[in-house]
Amino acid sequence: MSEASKPTSGAVTCPHCSHENPSFFSVCAHCRLPVSDGSRSLSFARGFIGCWTVGVALIGGVGVIVLIAALILSDENRLAVAGFLAAWVFVAAFMLYAGRLGSRGLHPHRRRGDAGPAGDALRPDAARDAGPFRLSPESARDSESRPIFLWFIAFFWNGLSWTGLIAMLVATETKWWAFLFIAPFILVGLGLLVAAVRATLIRMRFRAGVMTVNQATFVPGDTVVFDYHQVLRRSATIDSCTVRLVCRETVTYQQGTTTRTETHDEVIEEVTLDTTSHMPRATLSGDGRLVIPKSAMHSFLAAKNKLEYFLGVTVAVPLWPDYKDDFCVVVLPSRIESRASHAQT
Amino acid sequence: MPRLEIGAVLDGASTAASGVPAFRPGDTVAGTVIVSAMEDVECNGLQIEVGWRTEGRGTRDSVVVDQRTAFRGKLEAGRTLEFPFDAKLPDGPWSYEGKLLRIVWQVEVKASIPWARDESFSASFVVAPAERDDVAGPF
């Protein structure tokens, strides 16, 4: 269970993004990949190359099957093959789409044109002079693709489960327990449809928000001065827009063959931004200040245990799902301050 | 019955709110490991490690920041040996006690004994700046 490492000292440079992390961060504060080796980013890239390959292979396979079907099958069988091919093309299109996303970079902290947290992470004083700094939203990895992904999963799941249900209804001697067996699958399918509709509705109304802060990294006692902008795709009456400074504990553990993750949030402070009605393509914007308490714990990123600070944004629109997103803020140990105060005591 | 009795004394530490020895980030942890042998024991290595580990619901993460072999050889029955040690602490992580996660600093002593169960001892301490003498909670 234990993941002990060798004695360490000083800074650790991330092999994926060359970001300097404190020695006790085993996960990079910038790209969130393990700082110990580069194998994960390699497998990450390989995964998407795999998506491309499978997608192209499936499309090619469709052509071969169509050719065979046209030559040797009867009309009824051709219909069945056509249905099968439609599903095949659907999966192939999704694989190609996933491959395209992968080539763009899915990770929120690895998007092109995004500066990411400062390379001077270990020098809080230097980072303070960094000026306005754009944070990457935690949802960036799926903000645009999430609805499509959910619709794909929902169609796939419902296609299978409803086919089973209809087959049971058509059959004359279906036992009652068979319906009991398929009921959870139908419920999960409906849940997926609701999630897909919800994600689509959110994306229909909002573009991803842009959060800028005054420093790249912070130390306990600092004030986070933020500026938030978000473009609306449609007109909306904003009920409220709140920004919370949240400290989140995240732990991962193994339970049997399942990897479970639990989180616990502590809200430190909350600011409500001034909001009004907005026209399409208008920008919802606001700024504020949130103070990291002087006695706050610093960010901690180990492989299975994390303590992170987030600026959590919630935009509430009447009769519409809330837009929620988190922006990670790195809080480093106040090394200089603590040493000075210790010298005084 | 254990073959060795192992203990450790940390020098010059203040005491945290929890009552355990406390150090500031960047300080040097110094102390003495005391080992008494109940019987003649051949020791393959007496290791002194300073490091941190996580506790709580998550799978354990741990890091050793300083590791040394203090002794290797025969420990005679009735004899008490003292091994001074020191280790410079890094800037973090600070000790922490949250709802799902705890970060615990410790000095761990491990005696490797051939053909027998290894003996070990650990003493925890707090690493925190003056502002966080109470390590409970994120702020």
C-alpha cells in the first residue's frame, strides 16, 4: 500500500511541462501529471493515437463489409447489416473525434496558449510580481466535449437496454424477474440522458469562464484579487454569480478492484458578484478579493492524497441548470515568513 | 518479547498544541536514538529515517527526507547504545489534520535482524510555522 520514495530535497522539475514543483509535490501543480516519470504522458498520447487507429480501421472495415454484403446477402440480411454498420460508423466517428480531441490536448493545464502557473513556483516573492495571471478551469478538459461524450454514452447504453426491454415486451413468456433485472439498466440510461440534456443546456447558455488573478502562486495571508469574465451564448437573467475560495481534500483509495475518490470541501470565503440581465454574446464580468488566512495550510499534491485551493464559480439562472466551474490556486508554504517569525521567538 | 528496546529523544523541540514536539519548516531535527538489547542480537542495520506519511482514508503516500544507517554489528545483552542523528527539514509539507487526510512527520528507527522479525520504533513530531501551531483543519 505504501508508496514510499527515496530521500528528496529541493525542487522537482516536471518531465511533462518542465514546471518546477516543491519536492513534496509528487503531482505537478501545472499539468497534474506525476513528476516522477514521463510514462503517463506517453501512454496518454498513445491512447489517442490508438483512438485514431481504431477509428480509421473501423471506417475501413465498414467499406469491406458493405462490399461483401452487396455481393452475397439477401435483401433482409442487408437491412440487418445496414443497422449494424450504422452503429459501427457511430463508434468510429466517436473514436476519430476522441483522437482529434487528444491531438489538441485534453488536459486543462496543457491547453495551447495557456501560460499555466508560474515556473517560479518555488519563489513566492518572484511570483508575486508576475502580474495578472490566467487560471485554467478544471472543466476545460471536457467543457466542449462533455455533452457529446454524454450523448454518445447515453445513446449506446439506452440502445442496448431498451432493445432488451422491447425484446422482453414482445416475447410472450417473459418472467417478472427479467423486468426486475433490466430495470436498473433502464434507470441508468435515463440518468445518462438527463445528464446529457443538462450538459447541453449549460453549454447552450454559457461559454467557459475566464478567471485571472493577481499572482501566479500565493502564500498563506495573501489576498487573491480575481477578475472573472464569461460570455453568454444566449440572453439570460442571472440570479447570482458567486465565487468561493474553497480548500478541498481529495483522497484516492482502492476498494476491491474499484478505485474510489472522496473529496471534502471547506469554504473559506465567498464573494457575490454584481449581476444583471444580459443579452446574447454579452460578457458576464466581475471582480473581487478573497483572503487566504494566515494560518492556512499550503497546497499539497501527493499521488493519492491532495489538498488544493480553488476559486469555485457558480452562476445561477432561473429555471436553468447552474453553471459551475473551479479554478485551481496554488498556495505555497510561507517559507520566508515562517523562518523570520521563528527567529524572533 | 522484543529483543531490542528502541526509543528516541528529540532535542530542542518546542511543544505543539497537541503535545508532541514541534519544529519549524527548514529547521534541523536533532535527537538521539537509544537502543537496549534484551539478548545478544546480530543487527544487519539500524536505520534512522526522518520523513512524512499521509494517514486517513486515502492510500498512503510517504517520503523519507533523510535516511542513514547508524549501526551494523552485534548488540550485546544488557548494553544500551545511543546514536545521535540530525536531519534538515524541507519547507514542506507542514503537518496537517483534516477530515479525510492527515500529514504526519516522524522519526522511524528500523533494526534489521536476520532470521527474526525486524524491530522498529517511530516518534512523530509536528512541522508547522508559528501561524499554524494548531495543525487541525485547513485554516
